[in-house]
Amino acid sequence: MKIDFKHKHAAHCENGVISNLLTHHGFKISEPMAFGLGSGLFFVYLPFIKVNFAPALSFRPQPGLIFKRMSKRLGIKIKRRKFRNLKVAKEALDEMLAKNIPVGLQVGVFNLTYFPDDYRFHFNAHNLVVYGKEGDTYLISDPVMEHVTTLTSKELETVRFAKGVYAPKGQMYYPIQIPEKFDLEKAIKKSIKSTCSNMLAPVPIVGIKGIRTVARAIKKWPKKIGIKKTNHNLGQIVRMQEEIGTGGGGFRYIYGAFLQEAADILNNKELLDLSKEITGIGDQWRDFALDASRLFKNRSLESDGYNKVSDKLMLIAGKEEVFYKKLKKAIV
């Protein structure tokens, strides 16, 4: 069985799955619009939680929250299911495919056989779509891949029930009701206000304050935990920013594209200017990643390299604070 599903390449997995699933059901929505409506731009630093032996941090909210927020704001109903039993999970998936319904899945990255080895690490919040089955092989639309691919029944089972942080527990999801009309302007304004509120939150590990906390930590790490662990932590930041935060600059480019679309819909030129501003900030995030990567790959000739990347990150935080305050005012 093979569903007539259109695969479209995307910068980020969850946004891509949202866009592709909803487009399949007749509601065409771009990846940036899905990301923006779900208030996907975020930052959190969790030093008390370790992922890949480094402090956890994220440039986006927890898995599934982007889709949940966007759906709620547009009145779209989504069905989600988690499983304890592997057989029941497989039967539930097969049942949906038999009904000609493509299904989104949350999976672990490490055992995705079609991923290059360099991209396979322990991260359990990846998203893909299953759109059919041929014998014991499932047809996979992974939006971060240029073309559709496949997984055997056993391979899919392994990634659906990966262990560790954000264990997917066989989670699958799909839209069950899409309204004929949307108040898109209202949804855009609400999502922007939410993003600004999150990034300007008065919490030391969230948003702008969280970025500053990380910047200060980078200066302390070399003496506190040693160069080897410091470099590992910097590698974690860059990976979360440029690989998990795909699209570049920790999603800043995608958010800039969202604001560009929002400017047209709301007829708000100020949003167009702010779109360019956050894109420029994304460039600075990439410069930070480049300098940090030179340090942890031992290619930097800077004797004071850790202090300099810390200062660069602190500068970025200041520019983002100004940006979100202007953005908040722009949609009042």
C-alpha cells in the first residue's frame, strides 16, 4: 500500500512534517509559517541535565509543542498516540496506512540507517512521515532528506522505541480535523507575542537570560572543567544550533522567513524590517559557531579564544533583546 503523498524537502524535521502533512490534507502552509505559528523560536539551557555527556540546551521548545501550538491557534485537531507495546504500536501504524492516512512519527536519530554516520547520534526528537508499506518495508518521507527513503519493520521499531531523553515511546500523530476557515492574522499576532514573551522571560536559563548564562559559563569552563570538556560542551552548542537547529543560526533564518510572510499578511512593513534584522542576527550566530568550532577542533590561533566566543555570544544576546522588544511593539 502506497499513499499518494507529496514529499517536500525542509530545513527542519518537525516544521517539514507539519507542512507536508497539512498540505496533504488540503491546507497549504509553508515551513516558516508553521514554525512561526508554533512559536518555535526559543532558547533554554539546562546544565543539570546531560545529553551526550554535555549540558542540555535547545534552540526550540520540547518535541511536539510547535505542532500543538500551531494547531490550537488555527483550530486544527491532532490525534497523538504513545505506546508501551511494540506490537500494538506496529498494528496501529499499519491500520492508519490501510486507511490511506499518512502518519507522523517521533523517532530516535542514532539508528536511522539512511542517515550519514556523522549525523547519527543519540537524539530522540526527530520527526518523519510514514506514507506506505511494501511487504516488510515502510515508505518514509523524512523532510530533512532530499528524496523519500525506506526502513524495514525492525529498523522502524528500533527508532520508534529509542531509549533516553525524549524517548519517543512509539509516538505517532496525524490531523483529524481541519477547519475550512482560519483567523490567520490573529494566530500570527498571538504567536509573535508568545515568542517575545518566551525570549524575554525573567528566568536565568530561558531566552535572552539563558543565552547570557551560557556566555558566562563558557568563560568559566576552561578552569572549572578543563579544556577537553569545555571543547565537548562547545561542540554540543554548535550541534544543537546548526544541526538540530537546522536552517542555520538556531532557526533565526527560518523565523526571518516567517516574519517576511507575516509582513505581507498583516500589511506591516515593520515586520519586514525586523525579518532582515533577525536574519542578520542569524549570521552572527553562525560566526559564533565558526569560532567555537575552531576552538574545539584545535584550529584556532587565538590565545584568548574562549573569552572571545563568550563575548561574541553576550553581544548576540544584547542584540536579540533589542530585537524582541521591537518585535513585541510592532504587533500591538
